[in-house]
Amino acid sequence: MDNIDWPSNKNLTVAEQKAAFLKLLDLHESNGMNTMIVQIRPAADALYPSPFEPWSEFLTGRQGLAPSPLYDPLRFMISETHKRGMEFHAWLNPYRAVFNMKNSSVAPTHLTKTHPQWFLVYGDKKNGYKKFFNPGLPEVMQHTAKVVKDLVSRYDLDGIHMDDYFYPYRIAGREFPDQKAFEQYGRGLKKDEWRRSNCDSIIRLLHKTIRNVNPHIKFGISPFGIWRNKSQDPMGSETRGGQTNYDDLYADILLWLEKGWIDYVVPQLYWERGHKLANYDVLLDWWNAHTYDKHMYIGHGIYRAGSNAAWRNRNEIPQQIQELRKYSNTQGSVYFSSKTFEKNPNGWNDSLRNNYYHYPALIPPMPWLANSIPAQPLIEKQPNNMAKLVFKGEGKIKAFGILTLLPGVVEKFINAQLVQIVVADKLAVIDQGLIPDAKGKRIFVVAIDLHNNVSPMTELK
């Protein structure tokens, strides 16, 4: 969004765009990341050829202008991400339509021009005025579902992702101007209840849309880090946030998790440990207790590096990782934003590479989406200390996993250490001498299917 990460500015050539994304992939792969969450629909526009919305100004400098020579950035990014064995989640903004009414490029084909009745203006002089889809209109919900259906139909996506921007953050003294829609569609609800029901409705609709087209694609939300304060609700967290998901953004994340409308949540815990109003440790504990058996990955605010004393402390991110690893319902971490890693702030790239993410990590499988176990791989010894890994089960796999096990330890996957992921769909040839950290240990191979399920282990002897 706004050229924060990729593309880094609006004037890159196609070759420069591709090179920049490959450089990002190399950086994050080196840091041990296994998933890319990439914004592709920042403001009712597209970083891919969409039949419904114009090309994004953040890609070419002018909304509606296609890249030249023409290519599909989304297909390119998915392909390159998958080559590294990583997942690609397409990040969409559901309601923002014009980022800044003063200077944003708006194409004649943009929906604010062709369907102006769908939009509302909200903002102030300090932060600028923006146009938003009116969340209360049924036709807006249907349009968003149409965009998502197109994406999951045409692209080999692993996930659809949305962040904290549902209803816009409140501006003091300014009411979001949706009274007309409320009077038409309010159904006797209070306005706050009606707004929450609108967000509930679009999440439920998108869940259904994704499941109907491709039931294996994940649907995740990265909400603001506070659902509600305890002062507002006994279920809330011991925080004093000025705004909350439930009361200000009208996003009832807990309902969505409980109903199974979303598969994972990434709460934006962008505060430091010990923060007086929103303590990272307090919120980590709270969210861990409210996952409703869905996956949770903690959102770390690495972009805050250097912004105050806490974020100048080289131990802040390492300690956040240490804390979340104490919790059984927390499956990992997501970092905002990519660009910060380019500067290796506080040596955190080194901490990840040499310590916390020294070994590769499998993406946790979601058994409610796919729970079949792939066939055990076969191993064929080859000359010169080489080995051929063969998968003869149904369909294709994502990769083979190479694991090591200390002598005398019970032969179980949970006791082994994953040391290498070899991307392959059916077979691969590996040099046994290049398997990392294998000296004096037994070596095993597993097949990893497209949904991150793991086969029984086969020993490499």
C-alpha cells in the first residue's frame, strides 16, 4: 500500500518490479520465512489483470494503466513464491476505495466513477479525505465477493487475507456518514449492531464464496490488536485501548473465529512488552485464550524499530518470539512490514537466521480444510552419495522434508529436527553430504503435501 514495500515506487519498469520482488523473496527466505502476504487490492484497484477493477496506480503510476510490456504481477509472484516452497496469501482491502481524494489517481473506469452511489467520503484536513465503500449496501458485499471469487478461481493461491481496515478508524467529532443506508437496511437494529452485522455478513459471504470455489484456500484476518477492553466487556483484555475492533471498527473477530468463518487470525500486537495501555504480554495471553481452535499467528510491529527506547532494544523482538512459543494455541509470527527487514534493524535478521529461524518450519496444517496423510516416500540410493526421493502417492506434493534424529531417540516425527525442505512435486535427487547438521545422526525423509500434511518417515540409510 502506498508503495511501502513492493513495488517500492510507481515508476519501476517491469524488469525492475520483477527483480525487486525476487530480491524480497530471497531476503525473507534467508530469514526463515515460509509465507508471503502481499497486498494486491489496495483501493478497489488491482495489482493483477482484473475484469472488475482497474490496474493500481501503485503499480504503474496511473490508475487504469497496464504494465508495459504486459504481464500478470500476481501470477508471477505466486509462481516465484511457490518455487521456494513458500505460501502466497493475497491481501485485499475490503472497503477503501480512494486512498487520498486530493492526489490519488482515479481512472474513469473506477467504481467511484461508475457506481458513485456505493461510496462515502470520510476524513479530515489533517489526515486527508478518503472514499470508502458503504459497508451497509448489499451490492457492495456482492461486488467484493465477485472479486474474491475471480481470484480464487483463476490463481493458485494459498490464502485470502484482510487486515484491520473494516469500518474506518474513528475521527473525533466526525460520524461516518452512513445514516441513509442505516435507515434503509437497519432492520430495527441499533446502529452499532447494524454496522457489526454488515461486517459479519461480508465475512460470512466471503467464507462461503471461497469454500464453494476452492475449499482448501485459507481465509485469514489481521485485526487491530485489541478486541475490547475489559472496562467495556468482562471478556475483554486488561488494556486501555482508545479504539477497539468491536466498538470502533465493528469487526467482531471472536464471532468469526467461533463460527469458523475464518481459518486464522493475526492480531496486530504492535506494542512493546510492558506498554502501559496495551502490553504485548497481556494481549498475547488474551488472544491465545480466544482462538476457538483456529490458527493464530502473532503480528509483530517490526516497523517500529528505533521509534522509542523499547524498540531500540535489540531484545524486543527475540523476547516477543520467546513469549509466544510458550503458548500452545499460537502457531507462529507474521511481521509488518517487509521493508524494515532490508535494514536489519537491531540485528534482528541475524537473530532469526542464526537462532530462532535457523531451521526451516513447516506451515501448520489445517485439518478442517484437508487432513489426508500423503504416502510415505521411497528412497533410491544413487552413485556418489546421492539419493533419489520418490513420491508415488496420488497427486502432487509440495516438497520433501529432511529430518535428523539423535541415536537412541524414539523414531517419531515430533522428536526429529527438520533441517531441510526440498521443493518437488514427485521426485528429487539430493546429495547426502550436503544435508545440514546431520553428522552422527540418523536421517529421515517425509513427503509434505500441498496442504502441509506430512507422511510417515522413511529412513535414509
